[in-house]
Amino acid sequence: MGAERNISNEEVAEIKVEIPEGHYHLRTTIKFVDGTSLTFQEATVANLVRAFIDVKTHPTKTRATLKGRPVSAGKKGYAKWQLIEEEEA
């Protein structure tokens, strides 16, 4: 993996959430003031939001870590690669 980067609001020019033509799921695109952009699929943002809400609303929890891994016996219709919450030690 590459170097870590902390992104501030001042670096974001626009955030667009949409269902692109011909698709069924949301895409979230973050455009930065330097002209670069990142587009996230719906499942990725859903996992981020789930972890964010878990930490934000829990009375004592201060961290949630999701790790990507293949799931062989997952639910029908779900991707084989899932972000699963890792238990904190």
C-alpha cells in the first residue's frame, strides 16, 4: 500500500453521489481541488458509513477496523469480496 494521507475539507472541490445511467447502484465521486478524483462503489461507502456510525454512536468504542477478504459462503447476490469488521484486541 501507499503512503497514508489525511484529506481535509479544503482539499475537496465536490462530492457527487449518483446512480450512473445503465447502473443500479450508487457511485460516490470525490473531486479534489488539484483535479484528481476518486470514485467509490456503493458497497464501499456503505461499509464506511456503517463503521463511522458504529464508532460515533457507541458509548465507549473509539475504533472500527474493516478488513477485506473473500467470503466463500456469503449471502446470495452479495460479492465474494467483503469488508468484515475485525475484532479489536
